[in-house]
Amino acid sequence: MSDKSPREVLDEWRTLLDSAIASAASVAGRSELPREILGAMQHQAELVQALLEREQSIQRSLASALLTPVDAVFDLLEESGATVRRQAEALESAGRALQEAAGLMRSQAEILERALGTLRQPADLARSAAGLRSRARSEKTPKRAKSTKAKARDD
């Protein structure tokens, strides 16, 4: 197959036709035959041009039909990538919020434990002064883990 474009092929065809017409005109003199040949050859050139244009149109349509699904896949992949990125950002945000909520709950637990310890002191002192045994702690209440602040104070 030639590397020439359809336009180049058509231009070569017209050059060939013009050369053939000029040759026919010079051979036949001024008779009507060259005009008839000229008309037929011009009509043939128009048909070839129309054929080439139709071929180009079909090639463009075929290329478009073949590439449309590929473009759609790429569009979906781009959208999927953006969606995954948004999900990752949402998870990161949720993770930070959960971490902050856990820290706040830990602080509330420490405050509550200190408040209970402070509120229990007068009752424990009164029991001790009255000669009563210390009240046993409930087994449901877990031993208080030292907070990071308390651990730092002990060190």
C-alpha cells in the first residue's frame, strides 16, 4: 500500500488525465473527440475524488467507533481513581476523628476516676476513724491504669 495521502493520489490522477487529454488533443487536432474524452475523464476524476473522500469518511467513522469504548474505559478509570482518593481522604479524616474521640474519652475516664478517688477519701477516713474495715472495691470496676501523665509524674 502506498504512503501517499488520498489527496496526493487524486492530484497524480488529475496530472495524468491532463497529460492524456493534452496528448489526445494534439493527436486529433481540433475535433470533437478530445472534448468527449475530456468530459469522460473529468467525470472519472470526479468519481475517483468522491471515492477517496468516501474512503476517508469511512476510515474516520471506523476509528471513532473503535476508540469510543476505549475512551469510555479511560473515563471510568479516571472517575474510579478519583472516588478511591476521596474514600481514602474520608477514611483518614474518620481515623483522626476516632483518635481524637478516644483521647477525649480517656481524659474523661481519668477525670471521673480522680473525682471518685477524691470523693471516696472522706468516707475512707471516716471508716478508719470509726475502726471499720475499708470497703472492698467492686470487682466490676477494673483497676485504674495509670495515665501517661501519672506515669510521667512517677518517673
